Amino acid sequence: MVTVRGTTPTITFRLPFQTDQISNCEIYFAQKTLLFQKNYDDCSFEENKLMVRLSQEETLMLDEGLTLRLQIRFVFANGSVGGTRIVNTSVVGLLKEGEINVGY
């Protein structure tokens, strides 16, 4: 997986269980001293897939050439808590910095 700075990627996690078992979750994104998270309401779910979209602002906070680490923690309907292993992804840069105007 590769994350391009200044884009709005949708990151899809395939899980070993159906996502309707999840009552809450947090997805963590870490790079050096940067740590931000997305929450349950930021996600969409389909069968065993959890999808979360990053904003241009969020991906522009990332440093090119450094590893981005991702991890999910879950609360299940029965109250138990679980988590995924840490996933590493590469961050690649842009030829021109900044956000592009989406302008609808």
C-alpha cells in the first residue's frame, strides 16, 4: 500500500470477521511524532471490510519517504476489545505542494 500526500485515499481493511459485530472503533495513523485518528463515524462498513477516507489536509501532514503506521482497535457488541496488527505503508510526495481545489 502507498499513500500519496495531498490526496484523499480510501483505505480498506479486510477483517477476519463481519463488521456488523463492531460497536465502536478507532483507527490510528502514526508517523514519527505525528498521531491522528479516525473514529467509527468516519468509517463505512461492508461485510468483512472497514473503509476510512483521509482528507487532503491529513495526507499533507505526512512526511514523504517515511513509513506511515496504521492500526485499528475495536469494541465488539459483547463488550470485548480487539485490535489489528500494525500495518506499514509508504508515503510518496507531490511535485506541487498544497491542496487542490475540489470546487463543485
